[in-house]
Amino acid sequence: MYLKRLEVQGFKSFATRTIFDFGQGITAIVGPNGSGKSNIADALRWVLGEQSGRLLRARKMEDAIFAGSSKRPRAEKAEVTLTLDNADGWLPLDFSEVAITRRGYRNGESEYRINRKRVRLRDLQELLAKSSMAQGSYAIIGQGLVETVLNLRPDERRQLIEEAADIQRYRLRIDEARAKLAATHENVERINLLVKEIAPRLGHLERQAKRAADYTRISRQLSQALGVHYGHQWHRAHESLAVSRAAHDQAQAEFTQAKVTAETCQQELAEVSKGVEERRRRASASADDRQRLADRIRELEQGLAVSAQRRTILEARQQELRDEVAALEEERARAAAIVSGLAARG
């Protein structure tokens, strides 16, 4: 495992995003005083979860965020991402690269992410402790720490050497194993107490176990019998369903045929109704004609009666005229006779 990349933005003097790419081996960062070399080491400490303001040379979180300048506004948050090459599996994570990110805000809050997944500070500290990179380790040696190491007491120097030799990780494993062993002993003692408590009731428990076994056996047999019964019922229901479906299909066909017949009858009824209506119209027209003919006949009969009456009158008048003519003829004959007599006499 080695440090592969460091990204800093808004942390102390790094106003914009700055990326440092590191390779395997030794990398030296040089520069004049005040150029920000120590801020890189502080960024490494900070992203690994350091909470001490003395080691970070900042009294509070706000002091670790870029405060602004005459040319740049102040930043509202600081963000540092540390990328580690984990191809050898030094960290107990199934990733070839592990990116640890910390974001800090001016209100003092911080959030931590491992490969973009948000985690707690405790999760990060446990992960780093397993890889000897905890914030209390000597993975990062700051200014003045060399002189402090030289002035350490023998027991403190031994602790430093053990830390450098990666003995602390195995001690952590020993502590974890001891804790698991103690928990196992507690579980064994608890089991022994339970056994002592249950021993007087073993006979009763055996009877209950026998009843439970009988219940299980009877329940299994009942389940099998119910399975056979319901299987038979299912087959019968399936056959009834098939018969019902066939009857339904036949009824549906008959219904369709009856529907077609009904539609045909409806059409024929419509045609018959139309013909009846036409005949009714014609009958109504014939009734009107008959009424007109009857009225005409009545008028003609009345005219005929009047003509007959007039004929009778005329015939009576003709007869009267004939009588008058006959009388006149007689008178003319008499007058002619008289005239002839007078002529003879003359």
C-alpha cells in the first residue's frame, strides 16, 4: 500500500482544487517558507480524522478553511481526499483503490466518506487502526516530533519502535481475541447455568419433546392426508371446470347464434314495419280517395235527383204544352173551318 493521490480544496491556503500525484518510493515537496508545505501534512492528518487543533495548528474548524484574500472570496467548506493504492490488500476492503474524504464546514461539522460512501468517524478510525494508520500513530511525523522522539524515555521509545514495527496491529488482534475469548467464557458459564436450571426438568422436557415429536408426526401425516384430499378435490374441481367451460362455450355459441337470429328477425321486423307503414300510408290515401269518391257520388246523386225532378217538371210542362198545342190545333182547325166556311159563303 502507498499514498497515490491527494486532493485538497478550501483547506487552509489551498483555495482551489489542488491535486498531488505520488508514486511508489520517496516523494519530497520543497518550497520557500509560507508556500504551504506544512499545510499538506496538516491536510493528511485532517483527512485521517485528526481532531486536535494543536496538531493541526488551528484553534477551531473555521481556522482550517480558506479565509479568503484580496483576489479570492473565502471558502464555505474544506475538502480533502486521500487515495491509497490497496492492490496488496493492506486495508481490509475489497477495493484496489481506497479514497478517504473529509469535508468540514464553518459551523464545525464534518462528514467522512470512504469510496464516496458516507461513514462515521468511528468507522474510519477502526479501519485505520487495523492498518496502523490511526491518528495517534507515527505514520505522520510533524515538525518538532524528531526532537521529541530523541528525548523520549525508554518505555516511550519502545512504544514508538513497536508502532513502527507494526506490533500494535497484532496487539489489537490479541485484544480482540481476548475479548472474544472472554465473551465465549461468559457464554459457557451462561450455558452451564442454564443446564443446571434445566436438569431437574429434563423428564418433563422429554415428555414434552415426545409430545412435540408425536405432534410433528401427526401434523405431517395430516398434511399428507390433506394434500391427497385437496388434490382429489382439485382434480374433481378441474374436471367440473372443464365440463362447465364446455357448457359455457356451447351456451356461448347458442347465444351467438340466437343473437344472429334475433338480429335477422329484427331486420325483418324493421322491413315488415316499414311495409306496414307504407301500406298504412297507402290505405290512408285510399280512404281519402274513397271519401272523395263518396262525396262526388253523393253530389252526383243529388244532381241526378235534381235532374230527375227537373225532368219530371219538364215532362209535366211538356205534357201541358202538348195539351196546349193540341188545344191550339183544335182551335186552329176550328178557326180554319170557320175561315173556310166564311170564304165559301163569300
